Amino acid sequence: MTVEFALLLPLIVLFLFGVSEWGIALNAANDQTHISSEVARYAAVNEDPGGTETLQSWGRRQLDQKGTSNDEVCISFPEGSEIGKPVKVEFRSKKGLVPVIKSLKLKTLTIPIVGTAEMRIEVTPSNYAAGCA
């Protein structure tokens, strides 16, 4: 009995660790999609809640408060910046898997996490510009 347990324990621990890492990555993707929708809405109505900082920086700061890092926020106009055309917001980051390996100073596996949102422009953009931050 103990021999079988000793053989299966590493596999069970690896499975449980993988499930928890997958859940953390899924939560990060959900957060990115939520914040990108919020930034897209501000962009659609030409609002910049950040005051002196750019809309991209404001969105990135909102996501940083959720505990993620290494983010890039991009705002683009796929069809132009006229009223009725879409504004696209995209959050990109990478999630490092298996932090135990990271502590051993080995190269870690990473997966890209992307959250996107598109909304129709309602007011001609003047308070923000396309680009990444």
C-alpha cells in the first residue's frame, strides 16, 4: 500500500498543482477581458478617467491592482477613428507556469493570456490615442 502511494503521490501533486495553475490563468484572462471592456467603453465615449495618465496606463494600473504583471494594453482603430467604427482594446500578458521550477532557476514555461473587447465609437476620439502601454 505505501509503495503504491509513494509511486502515485508525485503524479497526484503534479495534477493538483496543474489544476490550480490553470485556474489562476483562467482568472487572469477573465480579469483582462473585464478591464478591456471597461477601457473600450471609456474609449467609445471619449473619456479618460486617468486624468494626466493615458487611457492605456489607466487600464494597466487597474489590472495591476488585481495582482497581475507584465501586461501590455493596446488600443487600436481597425477601420478608422470615425463615429460608428470599432475601437479595439487588447490586453496581453504571459503567465509563468510551475513556479517551483522558477525557484530552481530553470527556464519556465509561459502561456500567453489575451483579453480583448471592441465597441463602436460614439464620440470622435480626442482624449486618448491609439497605441500600446
